[in-house]
Amino acid sequence: MLLDSASLYFRAYFGVPDSVRAPDGTPVNAVRGLLDFIARLVHDHRPDDLVACMDADWRPHWRVELIPSYKAHRVAEEVPEGSDVEEVPDTLSPQVPVIEDVLDALGIARIGVPGYEADDVIGTLSGLSGGPVDIVTGDRDLFQLVDDARGVRVLYPVKGVGTLQAVDEAWLRTKYGVDGPGYADLALLRGDPSDGLPGVPGIGEKTAAKLLAEFGDLAGIMTALGNPMAKISPALRKRLEEARDYIAVAPKVVHVASDVPLPDHDPALPRTPRDPVAVEELAARWGLGGALQRLLTTLQG
């Protein structure tokens, strides 16, 4: 089981009241919510391995160089020689180090790699796995990794993590008319305002799905542009021709990386905490006793 950690702790932050606080009054709603999410996921799905994948760089420069608008609307502060600062609620940012400390004390593997997003870590880990993989995320970008043959599916939260949509190839075909790799091409053509991905002007989701159904994939669509007999309307031809520069670079931005240099890690789901003393100290410091005890009980089960 691979967790898109930021996606989940953002959901926890907005789903748990900020009246949930540590003894000193510091909000810990995202921390508590994420711990309860993990407990529910482990209880319901019993994974053998669990990795919390992190955004070491939420807006990698190599993506921004290709498409400057990539996540630009979420930049709070530009850092010329480093990672730009993401616009995050004031009371969420201080909770992220607490989340990291708690995961480390529990012994839950946590991986973030400089220069890469959590999506890229997930893409690399899912490619290396020899068994079924559940990716837990509220980010549709990761639908591109769905692969029935390798047992890779996405568990997409509909309401908390108690109600999850299991996204497999059949679901994708019913919903979008594409398979996993086809979803990346569809997103590229359609665009995604939440990521600052412009897409091809005038091509929405339905038109993108029709083009992919007709020509197979993005490469097939672009090859068809060179064939005057291909079934592409003059208006669509014009839009695609005008977007050639974008289409040339967008795949590298949209496709998650599969070759991230991962650090050594032990993905095995811990049955007992790696550092029991640290767990007790964190529970007392941040008022996490109930949530941590629920998770520890679930891990031991």
C-alpha cells in the first residue's frame, strides 16, 4: 500500500476540526486525522507493506522548465536555487514535521526524494513491486498507474477513507473511456487547472476520449495529423497543430517518473513501534494518545 501522504493529510486537515489541538493549543487536526486514516486503511485492507510517500519537491524545476504554468498558482514564494514555497494553510505547515516524526517513531516507511514529487516515488515503487499494489490518493493524476495485469489499482477517497472508490481498468473505461496509460494522455489533452496544466484549447474530456478511442494514444493522434484522410475535423486539426509545442513537452510533465533513485527502506508494515519511547513522548507532547493507541492496536492485530 502506497500513501500519497500530502493528499491524505490535506484531506485530514480540512475534514477534522481545527479545535483538535495539542495541550499547548497547537492545532493537530491533520496529524490526528492522518493517523486515523492509516488505522482505518490497515484495518480494512491489511497490507503486507506500507510506504508513506512524501513531496520532497512539490513543484520540481525540471517540470516547470517544460511548462512554466505548472502549479504556478499555488506558489507562495519563489526560491531561485531551491524548492518554491507552496501556499499552504498557516496551521497545516507546522503539522507536517510532527507527522514525519510520528511515522518515523512508529517505523512506517517514509520516502521523499529531492527533486521529485510523491507521485514520482509512487510511480517508481509501483513499478518495482512484484505483487498487488494499492495506491491511496485523492489525486486523479495517479489513475495513469492503474494496471490490472500487475494488480495496481487506486483507492480514491470518496468520503474520508471509510468510503473508497477502487479504481481499476474497468472503472476507468466506464468513467473516462481509457485505460491507465490512456488517462495520462487524456489529462494532457484536457488539461488540469488544479495543476496549472493548460491542455489543448478547445479540447475537453469527451473530445479527448474520442480521439484516443479512434487513434489509440497521443502518438497515434499526432501521427494521424499527418494523414489528410484521418477522421479529424478541420477545427480539431487546427487546435492540435497549434498546440504541437505544448504536446511535445507535456508528456514528461504529466507522466509520473518511474526511475526515482530511492533510498534504502524497509516497507514492511510494523507490528510494534520502532521507537516506543519516542511514540510516548510524541503522544504526550501533541495530545495524540487516542489516535496513536488506535493505530498501534490495529498494527498489532
